[in-house]
Amino acid sequence: MKRYLDLIPISAKRHRRQSLMTRLCIFLAVFLVTAIFGMADMELRSQRQQAIMDGGNWHIAFRDITEEQAARIAAWPEVKTSSWYGVVNYDCDEGYTLSGIETAICGADPAWMGMFPAVQVEEGSFDAEGSGVLLTENARARLEVQVDDFIQLYTPDGRVLDLQVTGFLTNTAMLDHEDAFGLVMNTQTFRSYFSGDTAQDADSVYYVQFSPLCRILQVVESIKTELHLTDAQVFPYGKLLGLMGQSDDPLMLRLYLTAAVLAVLVATAGILMIASSLNSNIAQRISFFGLLRCLGATRKQVARFVRLEALNWCKTAISLGLAAGTALVWVLCSLLVKLSPTYFAGMPAFGISGIGLTCGVVIGLVTVLLAARAPAKRAAKVSPLCAVSGNATPVSPVRRAANTRLFRVDTALGVRHATASKKNFFLMVSSFAFSIILFLAFNMAIDFMHQSITPLRPYSADLSIISADQTCSIPSELGQHLAEDPVVKRVYGRMFAYGIPATIDGQEGTVDLISYEINQFGWASGSLLEGSIDESLNGNGLLALYGNGTTRHTGSTVTADFGTGTQTLTVSGVLSDCPFQSEPGVEIFICSEETFRTLTGQDGYTILDLQLNADATDADVEAIRTQVGSGTTFSDDRRSNSEAIGAYYSFALFVYGFLSVIALIAVFNIVNSISMSVSARVRQYGAMRAIGMSSHQLMRMVAAEAATYSLFGILVGCAVGLLANWFLFRITVTANWGIPWYIPWAALGLIVLLVAFSAALAVRGPSQRIRRMSIVETIHAE
């Protein structure tokens, strides 16, 4: 051994147990940072993928520009790809039909196919030069056409266009819902047929995809200036730009601020966790550093020894933290792919987050170096004389005895141990508090998720059979027949009576009457504000909907002639919401099917909804469509349901994954911190046992010390955490949806109980360890 620094690996082996706690703390801090930043990175990737699948991979759309301007934009250095896009009959209600079925018609350049990955060519090819067209897949079986066949498109002005099919495209959720076809042709052909039509977007939109490495908004401003374009001619894809960090939208700027605040909180939590651990570790080994001074080490050498020793611990702790954080990200990505394989098929199950790894390494190393500064100075100040005399541990002067008027002696000593060192007390309390602060700050994301993403409701249908004229024209026998199909999980229908003049509580008005069956009454129970569901289910009353300008209550009366004579009914319950909307000024009332038939004399359904089993195929859906026949609108919402599930699962895994990691780190941090604090005072505890303190009293003293840290940590954490929750809630949820902030009692109670449980759990191990040690071993322990 030629240098004092050569003692580091020897000391690491000798003090493996003491350093284990510190290494565990570094591991937890790196794991926390890597997991959270990695999950955030993967969430951004999944959200970008969803945005691209929903709306396309383009950044800016230019409207009402000339061919010359489009050519100049395409030649811009930062432009990656671009395409013209036009559409006719986008809402499928203008009378462009194939075999009587509404058809949306698009005109685009070949590059457009690459900008919209949700629209893929299943068979054939896109005719970029000729007049051939691509049809959506749902038209193949229903029209019985193949590639190279001709079809006839009927226009509202009486034209009949003979078009050759050159391929088939995947369906879209919108077309499935509207029970319509889609048709795509090249821009030149589209303009030759429809340039004179007064349809929206016809040959007027130019989609542009920029290089992701450029400042897109700045490039757009330069394009606008040079080509003399107005703001009304430029339409950014705000969601995708926001997810790329290139939006100046106020909402996205608030979200950026929220992300920055949360990132600072995570980094601070890591710093406090490691600083508290290092401080306790050095406190246990003050005599060792004093002996180094006896051997001739200078203060500078001792300080360098402490810093390099801390970095030496980082070699394994940071590596394991990075590996564990990455493994957690992999688990979450695999869950996303498994829960929604259609939507997240492109997400790698074993993706590596460069951001997460970089943040983990940087914060781990920087935190250790920063946290080691104070302990290094403390170790360097140890007097050689104190080390030789066996009094290396600094003793603060006692100016006031422990308060035994309120507590027992052992409890009072535990409180005094916790508060004796202001610096150690600050670090421990801050470490505890930041677990609560982080949890409450991230809890805001749950409210943001519930407002920004609509989850799939229990009553959401996979297929809907809708009366073409909105009357009760669907035979009730059809529902019974479809319920016998093995791929059908559930069938439930509704009857509608629209715009019925009525007298409500003595005032003239208009009502919509809707029937529910037993499944829908069950789902409605979750929205019941007052009254009873059973009364309406049994045919003894109506359910009123609160809102839409009305405030009906139980006992209100409705008098109207629904078709079989004037009758008066009583409101037996009030719902906060339902899946339907009415015209302004029209109130919605819900009754049982038996009551509806009695009131109206109608027996058929207006809408028949079907929920399918998970193994239902497209062939099964086509068989159901065949059974239904013509004369109705057959709406297929399976694709949109899958997209809704994918979006919700993505955000939910992100949010609840964050909260789970924070809760897990809180438990480990508290247990580790208290264990290290007890280990730092093990010689003091041995002396107390030597003068007669019992094991029971010893446990109470340790428990009192832990309780002091926990109590002050909870008070500080709740105060600052609620403030952080209020601030982040206000700039994200309140600013966007106007919902006032509320105290998150459930989250607050959960994290407080978790901290208290962790503190109680942390006391047991160290107390039993000291109790098992002999008095001599305890006094001479290092």
C-alpha cells in the first residue's frame, strides 16, 4: 500500500455492512430517477405514437396556397416530406355513395400514405399516375369487388363515375362508426373530378412533415414571412408538436412547467436521500478517520478519501439502479403491448430510454459528490487526540435536560436523539417529507388523466344497430336472436320518443323519453344522485337527468301524451349523467321497457347495442351484419374502443407506475434512514444498557426517535405537498377544465399511513439487533 487511498477497497470489505445501507440508498435514488424519467420517456413515445396513429405524422398544414408556394415549401431545407390532401364527404352525409352506402373520398400524393401509418395498403398499390383508386377493406366483402374491378361512384349532382380499384386500405374507426366506405385517389385525379365541388378541404390543404431536429415553429415563421402567408393559412398539429416539445400553446407550456417542477422534486428527493445516508455513515466511522489522522493523513487527504469512497460505492449501486429502473420500464412497456396490442404494436417491449439512463447516471454521480462534501469536511475535522482517547464521536454540549415531564425518560431520550443535531434532523425530516411531497405532487396527474382521457365506459358497445329514421323500428325479436350468438356477450336496447310536449312540475316543456333494461339500470346506479333505481326498474317511476339547464328532484311530476293518452308519472330518482344528449331546453327522462311500451304503444327498439366476446373476429361481425339486414345503420366501434383502451392504459400505467415507485422508495428510504441512524448511535445504546436500561426501554427510545422524524416529516411533507398539489392542479386541471382544487384526502391518508407503517417497520430490525448484542459488543461496535 503506497497511498492512503489504497485503503478504500480494504475499508469497503471491512465495513461492508455499514456501507450496504449507503449503497442501497444510492441504488434507490438512481432507481427512482431512472424509473421515473424512463417511464416518462416511454409515455411520451406512446403518446406520440397514439397522436400519429390518430391524426397522422405531420406537423403543419397549409391551406389555400398555390402550387408554386407548395413547391417552395417542399424545397425548404428543414422539410422532410409533404403532400397535398383533399377530402369530399368527410362527415359521410353529403350523398356520395357506392351501392347506396355513403363514401368519403380523399385525394392525396404518394407521400401522404407514409404520413398516415394508420392507413395501410392491405392489397394492391396506390395508383400515383393513373385514375385508379384504393378502397377501404370494409367495402371488399360488402361490394364483392377485387383488385382491377370497376365500381360506380354516385355524386349528389347526378354524376356516375366509373373507377377502377387498384388496392384496399385498412378501415378507420370513423368509417366503422359511420358504417361508411372510404376511397383514396391521387391528387390529380381527385381535382379532375371534384375541384368544382363545394366540399370541405377540396384540393386546399398541404401537409408538411419537418425534420424533428429543427425548431419547427421558427421555420414556419420564416416560411410565412417569405411566402406572405397569414396565420389563418397555417394549422399546426398541436398535440404532436407538444409531445415533441415544440409547441407554444399555453396548455403545453403549462404542462412543460409541470414536468419541470416534478423533475426538480425527483432530483431533490434523490439528493436528500443520499445526503442523509452519507451523513449517518460518516457519523458511525468518525474514529476510523481520526486514526487516519494519527497515521499522518492530512485533512485534505481524509476529505478526498471520503469523496472517493463514495464514488467507489457508485460503481455497483448506480449500475444496479440503472438496471432495475430499466427493467421496470420494460415491464410497463410489455404490459402496454399486451393490454392493447393493436395500438402499441410498434412499441418495443425492451426499449432503452436514453433519457432515463442519462438522468440516472448524472443525478447519481452529482448527488453523491454534492452529498459527500459536508461529511468529508466533518471527517477531516476529527482530532487525532480524540480518536486515540476513544472519544472520536463529537458530543454536543447539553444546555437543557431531556423533557421528562411529558414523556418517560426513554421516550424523552429518543426525542432528544432525533433533535440533538440540527443538520441530521433537517436531513432526516426532509428525506421523509419529500416522499410525501413527491406522492402528493404526482397525485395531481390522476385528475388530469380522468379529465383529458375518457376511459371506456361499462355501457360502451362494440356494435350498434341504429334505426335509420330514429324510430322504434328494430324488432325486439332481433335482440333475442342475436343474444343466442356465441360471440355475443351482451345485448341491450333502447327505445326513444323524441320531442314530446309535456308539463313538468306545472311548467310547459319538452322531453325525450328513453327506455332502459336491467343492464343499463345497473350501470346507471353509479350516477344516482338521489332517489332509487329500483322504483324505475320496476315500472313505478322515471329517472331524471340533472343538468342541461334543469334541476329536477325526486317527487317531480311529468304529464304528457306519449302516444296512448295523457298520463302523469313521478320522478323516483335523479342521475348525474347518462350516455345521451338532448337538444337545448329538452329534458331527458328514463323509464323501464315495460313502462315505455305502456306509454307509447311501441314495441321495437331505436338502438340495439352489442358487446362481443374477446375472441370475436371480423367474420363474426359480418355474419351479424348479414342477420341484421338492410334498413338500419350498422355502427362498428371496436376500433375506436381499442384506441380508447390503449390511450387510457398508457396514461394509467404511467401515472400509477409513478405513484407505486414513489411509495416503494418511501418505504425503503424510511426503513434505511432509521436503521442507519440507530447504527450511528449503537455505542451510546450499549452504554445505556450498561447502566441498567432494559430492552423494552431501548425499543421505546428507538421508537420515539423514529416517531419524531416521522411526525415532523409528515407535517412538513403534508404542508409542502398540498401546496405543490394545489399549484400543479391549478395550472393543469383548473386552467383547462375549470375544476376547483380540492384536498386529496384519499392520497393524503394513504401516504401518511404508509410513512407511519414504514417508521414502525424500521424500528423493529435495529432494536432486535441491538438487543441480541452483548453490552461489550455494543459499546465497542463501529
